[in-house]
Amino acid sequence: MNAEDWLADTRTSYDTVATSYADQVRQLLEETPDERAVMALFADLIHANGGGPVADVGCGSGRITAHLRELGVDAFGIDLSPGMIEVARHDHPGLRFEVGSMTDLDLADGSVAGVVAWYSLIHVPDDEIDSVFAHFQRVVRPGGPLLLSFHVGDESQLKTQGYGGHPMRVYVHRRRPDQVTAWLNDAGFTVEAHRTLRSAESTLGGILLARAHR
């Protein structure tokens, strides 16, 4: 499958499920104290570096963007799905959300203080990851933090329905933390912390906190 095919499938799938998705995930952070603690640490790092805009890439319905704003972070959201962006703008009026792709990130070099990709890499094929991480490294300031979460495992599965039973066509890729760490190292990041956990978000999720090389 070429990039245009999986991007189109992902966009169409999340346009289809946008409202149901937002309804199902809206309260998840209330059930995941460990994830809230990681985001608080990320916010502290942003503040310690002097603040600045933070890109929530693959923001979906905007719940992570909004939570970071509650932590005092100047976060804005980017998502491939216009339907998701419409829901995010409705649910979080006054916050900045825009349509865009992590495979062709339309942000200036060194323009953000940090990047978050919260379970938004799960549909990106392995052969596109290097390009995505290169964009993250390009847009973040030297020393800026990157917060990633992903499903842990070895397999990829085709998801044909979800979030209220609506039709979808997306591959869900599970990865090992050491593989993601190696990709990040190659892209110019240093992983400073990682952990795995079971939560409402994932049966087994991985979280990596990295910094762009100075």
C-alpha cells in the first residue's frame, strides 16, 4: 500500500467515526492517572525550557490538546481528518486546531517548543516512520521534548469497524519500545524515559519521552 492509499483510508475512517470516537474517549484521562502524570511531566519540561507553542500531532477530537492547555501549555492540534478537526473545534472552542499530516508537517523549522503524538503513530507503516520522525525533529527547537505513546506488540492488524460499529479501514501497528527508540535515535532524538502500562487507553501501551539533540 502506498502512502496515498493508507492516508486516504485513515482520513476517511476517522471522518466516519469522528463523533462516536469523541464520545468514547472524552473521559479516558480521568481513568488513567499514570498518563496524566506523564503529561504533567511533559508540561513541566516545556515550562522549564521557557514555554512556547506545542504541537499535538494526530490530535483527534482534541482532548489531549485541551488537557495540555489546562496544564498551562500553549498547545494546538493537527489532524489528518477534517471530521475530527470539526469535532475538536466544537468541543474545545477557542483552541487552535488545523487539518494536516504528520507525513508532510506544515510547520516552520524550530517553530515549536515540543511535540506530542499520543497514539497517533499507530496507523503509520514502518517505512514511513523515519520520515515522520524527521519532521518532528525538524520542527521542534533543539532540546525540546517529544512525547509519544503507542500500542506495544509485534503484529499489525486490519481494523474494519470501530467506535460505535462504524466501518473503518486502517491497519493498527503495534511496536516494541526498543524499535521505536532506535528510530528516534536515528532521527536525532535521545530517549530519556520510557514505560509500559495497561490502562483504559491500551491493553499494553508504551510511552516514550525524548529530547531533540541540541
